[in-house]
Amino acid sequence: LLYFVLCTTGLVISVLVVAFAGHHHSQASSFICRQDEEDCECVLDLSDPIARTFNYKEVSDCEAITSTLTFYYLLQILLNLAQAVVCAVGAFIMWKHRYQVFFAGIQIGSPSTQQWQNV
């Protein structure tokens, strides 16, 4: 039961992490960045005067934000999807092993229960 609960919890957490990383990836991939001395200042929309501004301190190259950060988010999405698949397979195997076993055979007139056939 503990193994099944842990696998199911891991699956839920992995799916949530994929959702948040996907949101951050879509945001970071649409950044418009400019260098401001030692910092990199990024916005989502230049025409919006009250758009949220993301300041990355002591980043010498804004290309690191627009390309490397999106690559890391994509890598995080892929690794967490793999983890979600592993957790789903683990939970499925445990569920199948524990709850989807049924017995075929005739018990009436059988001297012991050891003659049941596990199918």
C-alpha cells in the first residue's frame, strides 16, 4: 500500500511540476531582453508600459536568459515526464498485482483451497 501511495504521490507531483515548468518555459521563450550594464532586463511585451519586468542581476549576456533558461525548462519538463511515466507504471503494476487477480476453478467439492488456479 505504501509503494502504491508513494508512486501515486510522485505521479501527481511530477505532473504539477511539468505544468509549472511548461508555463515558465512559455513565458521565458517570449522574453524580450536588453542589457542594462551588469544586469539583463527582460519584459514580455515592450508596448505595455505596466508589463512585468524580470531583472537578472550580474548576467553579462542576455542570450543566456533567452536560450539557456528555456533549454533548462524544456529539460526539466522532459525529465519530469519520464519520472511521471515511471511512477504511473509502478502504480499500475502494484494495482494490477494487488487488486486485479481473480480465481478460476470450482471450489465446491474441493477438499482444500490450494486447488484454486490463479489466472
